[in-house]
Amino acid sequence: MPRHKSPWRDLTVRQLRARRAQLVRQLPDVQVTLYGALQHQMRKCGQPGCGCATGTPHGPYTYFSGRDGPQQRLLYVPAAEAATVTRHVALTHQLETTLADISAINFELLARGVLD
């Protein structure tokens, strides 16, 4: 089975360090991290006579699925906050991706014996 080739292997040590520094500069503000996912759900209100009982449910409503300690929680996100929460979740994903790239570069530097 062929081994996966790291995209970092073809770069010089100088190029690796420059790329790492560039990635560090691109890191988003960690104060806005929000680890989790957004879900959109339709709901029935349960009121007799409401059209949702036999027809189309209400919504879609936005919920944030995240961890509160060891437990997974689902929180309602008001429509006025949905764009902010969406941005925070996306920035957290960007942060994780960037940190993974930095770690891979550091792994390559370590493999070459030049990790600083």
C-alpha cells in the first residue's frame, strides 16, 4: 500500500518555518471559539388546532449542539444571534484546521531534527 506523502516534505526548513509563521498570523481570535455544530430543526408546538399538528411544523429553528462539561447540550439560537453563532463556529473550524497544519509542519521539522 503506498504511503501518504506529506505536502510539507518537499519544502526546505526555511520554507517550512515561513509557512508556519504565516499560519500563526492567520489564526483567528481565540476568544470567539465556539466548538460545536449548528442544527436546523422544524418543531410542532403541541397546541390543539394549530396547523402544525396536521401540516407543516414551525421553523426552521436554529440550535447549537455543544458540550457543557461531559454532557452534550442543544441550545436554541435566537434568529438575531444566528449569524454571530455561525461565524464563531466557522472561526473555530478555521482555528482547528490551522493548528493541525502548524502541528504537521512541526512534525516535519521534528523528523528533520530541527524543531525549535
